[in-house]
Amino acid sequence: MTDLIAKRYVKALLDGRDVNSATAIYDELNQIASAYADEKFISIIASSEVKNSAKNDFVISLVDNMSDTLKNLVKLLGENKRLDIIPFIAEELKSQISVLNNSYTGVVYTNKALDASYVDSITEKFSKKFDINLNLEQNICDYDGIKVDIDGLGVEISFSKERLKSQMIDHILKAV
């Protein structure tokens, strides 16, 4: 539900703006969104004892020389008691800016570190395949195989050792 609300605010923010001004708004909004990692900040924003105007002023004070557009957005969110969706708005704005720039970030999941040249070759091939600017980050986890996830495009490609084993067993059993 908050994602849908955030998308509407982002659509209004982007209406009639170029990429540079949208990026400037995102940078300011991201400073505010980073404050949501602090539990004390969240408790102040969620508190019913603090007036909405005080919450608005508090959020606005987090960014030096905040643009009028963002001040108006914070005030509007405060009036509608939606200050808690600022991180969602920041994330959605980031994804919309990446669409405008045709630039995406993806993650390569593996269980051991890959050579940088190998990650670069994967990046280059996916960039050519989808005609985008791609930046891949590596995430070392317990995934037994390799998985590439490009979130903004909705692309996920994986190769799992377990799945290969089960498919080979099925193939052998069908042949017998």
C-alpha cells in the first residue's frame, strides 16, 4: 500500500522536471530517508505527543538549504500524517531516475568471491543484451551457484548446482 502511495508522490515530483533537478531532489530526500535507520527518529515521527508542525520542522532541519519543492513535500506529508513513507518515496524516486538515465544496479549472488574481471564481463554482456548502463555489485552469501538480479528491470537469472543435479537425475531416469 505504501508503495502505491509513494509512486503517486514520485510521479508528481517528476512531472515537468529534468533528470538533474530530480537527482538533486533525490539527494536531499535520501538524507532524510537515512535518518529512518535511527529508532529514536522513528519514535519521534510516530509519536502522537509531538505536533505535526514540530515533526515537519524537525524533518526539514535534517537538510541544509532544502529546496522549496522538498519543503512543500515534507509539509504535505506531515499534514496527511505520511512522514513515515519518506524512505519509500526516496527508493521509488531512485528507481525512476535510473529509468530516465537508462542506468541500473544489479547484484551477483554467489557463495565465494568472484574475480573482478569475471564480474566485469557479466556486466558488459548484460549491458549489451538489454542496451542499458549496468553496475553489478557482488554479494557473497550461501547461494549454491550464481544468481544475477537486476532489480529495476525485473530480471533474475540463476544457475544452481542443486537444480542441475535434479534435472540430470530426471533426464537419466527418463532415458532408462
